[in-house]
Amino acid sequence: MSPSVSPLSLWETAKGELRNSLPRADYETWISTLQPVSILEGKVLLLEAPSVLTEAWVNSNYSEMLRRQLTLAAGRNMDFRLTAAADASREAMPASAPIARVSRQAAVSPAPAIKANNTFDNFIVGAENEMAHGASLAVAKDPGHYYNPLFIHGPTGLGKTHLMHAIAHSVYGTNPQSRIAYISSETFTNDFIQALQTGSVAAFRRRYRELDLLLIDDIHFLAGKESTQDEFFHTFNELHNNHKQVVLTSDRPASEIAKLQERLVSRFQWGMVASIQAPGLETRIAILRKKAAARGLDLQPEIAEFIAARIARNVRNLEGAVTRIVGLTGMTRKPLELAQVEKLLHDILVEEASHTLTAEVIQRKVAEHYRIQMSDMTSKRRMQNIAFPRQVAMYLSTQLTGMSLVSIGQVFGGRDHGTVIHARKTVVNQMEVDTNVRRTVEYLRAQLSMNR
């Protein structure tokens, strides 16, 4: 290649080979964001990274590869120098980057995106998630000392990932030198397989076992992967013994993950196990209004209540509804009407309705489990063996239906909404202090959810 070659043409040639040599996600996250600036003394390509994190990551993980491809592209020995852009900041991280202090010893593979707005300030707390939220705050304040590990479980779309992101943001904000990785269990598995194939298991172990905070989403996907479970068992022990924090999420309790080693189940239950359930109507309304306000939209109370009553299963669907409404108001510049909203959200509402449970179905399931009469669900009898199952049915009705508290009370023998609120609090409190109660309620919830 000519000595007068431009920095851009040299970099484009090298990038072409790097694109073919790296996984697409790695290339798009780290390499494609680099910009050529100049060639120094004919032998060093000066590159600019969009953030300090990208600079550290590339220097730690791709230096030799970059030198090799630049040398091939130039036809002579070439090196590179990488610096962060002058205005680079922590906020300038690539979308799919982990929050971490990256070093040659501690770097791990690029992680799923950590959303900037997934903070504790933006998390709506309700009776259904307050234990998980409180435990997450405690972990973020003093990682490695309280609730280690923290195991959060619950259905998809209810805020587990939000809390993991919030912990990462909080820990990183307090100590930017913290070595943090947020990954999925699939990423851990793939990294381990690659390490076995390339003979780099020792490096793999250093990278994961020298972290200060390891957050793994969807740990239930380790089920059945015996070798990976063995490796994670030792990684977990190393981190835990060194008082490093581990946070895990799953769609079910550890004891219900099929083909998960008993020793892992035991360790996952060492610290704090917290469940997240579907938010009740009031919490869903609060979530809607907060998400709308963040987008500059003042959602009318009747519209917020309509949406929250009809979308009960998944918080992400609430966020999707807000996005559509913001788009509509941006186009029409007119006040929203309920008919417009119903038409706009038609597909979401139909999908939700197809999975909707009724309070009557819940009553029947709970009555069968506790071996009481269906009529006891609406009677005025207050014996404990009847009253508590009735409260469980009320609690599950707030979690699994889109009904208002008033409507639920009516179905349970004309009781007022205050009685439903009391029932919900009673069950939540009992779940926190009594493992058997928690397991029973979670079992009933799982059984009912399967039939939705």
C-alpha cells in the first residue's frame, strides 16, 4: 500500500477484515464506532473512540487483532493509538455496552444494553414489587454484604431487568472504578464454550471471577447445561467468598428450575429471594402516568385508568401504549379521546384480552386448592381456614386480572375496595415471613398463568 494512503482508506480496508472476523454484535458495538484521525510518522494509525469505555475495551480485547489487520492492509508493520473523543463521557457508552471498568484482567464480553433510564428513580414501587425493590436498594448501597446473592424472580416484563440496571447504575455512580458486568446466562454459556474451544479457560475464569458485581439475567437458561453449571458454581463460590455481589433473575423460583443442580439451587437461596408479581391496577396507573410524563404527555385520568384496566400482564405493553399515544398526539396536536386510544391500541388490547383471567376462575382454583366451598369466597364467614384462602384469591385477582379494586370487592360478596387492599397486604406480608405461604401462592399463580 502506498505510503501516502489516507487514514480513512487504511481503516476501511482493515475494518472489512475485522467485520468478517468478529461476531456481528461485537463488531457493531466496538469496532464500527471508531473513527480514523491521522497516520503518525507513516506507521501509527490514530483512532478516536466515542467513549472512555470503548477506548478501554478495545485496547484490552482487540489490540493484537487491530495491529494484525492494519499491518495486512498497509503491507507493512502498522500500529494504532486509540483515544477517547474530547467530549466523551460515561453517558456516551455504546448502546450494548456493559457498565464496567474494563481491564485486561477483568473484561468480559459485550453485554445486553443497560438502559440509561432504568434507574431507581424511574421504578414505580407497589405492593407487588416492594420487597425486590428494597433488596435491590440495599445491594446497591453496600454490594457484597447484604443479600448476596440477590435472586429476583417473576414473569417477563415486570421490572426484573429494570432493577438489575438500576443496581448497576447506582454502584457505578458511587464508584466508577467498580468492575461490573451485566450479561445473560446465554452469554455466560457462549463465553465458556468459546473458552473451551480456544483453550482460554484460564482467561475466562479471570475475567468473570475478578468482578466486583456480576448481574446475570434469565439464569433459568442454565437448566440442563451441566458443564456450564459446574463452571458457574465455581465462579459463584469465588465471587461470594471474596464478598463480591451476585444478582440473578429468573422467571421462576430456583427450586422450580428443572435440571438445575441442587448445589446451585441451594446457593441461589443463600441470600435474598424476592419475587415480582404483576402490578395491581393502582400501580399500573402510576406506571402509565410516570412513563407518559417522562415523554412530555399529561395523560388524562380516565384514559390512564382505561389502559391500565385493560393491560394487566406486562409492564412493557404499558410502555408500548404510551409510545403509540405520544406518536398520535405528536401528529394530531389535539386532546386525546377514549375512542381514539382504544382504536390505536386495538391489537395490544386484543392480545391482553385473550389471556385474561376472571376472578371467578381464580376463586374456583383457590377454593379447590384449600379444599373449601366455592360459596366461601363470597360468604361473610371469618374463620381463618376460610378467610385466608379468600384473601389469597383477592390478592391473585389484583395480580392477574385487569379489574379495579371496587370490581374485585363486588365479586367477593360485595366487599369494599378497602377490604381488597387489606387482603393484598395481608398476603404479601405472609409471603415475606412464611416460606410455605409464598410457595403456595406462587404455585397457584403459576397454575393460573398457564391457563391464561
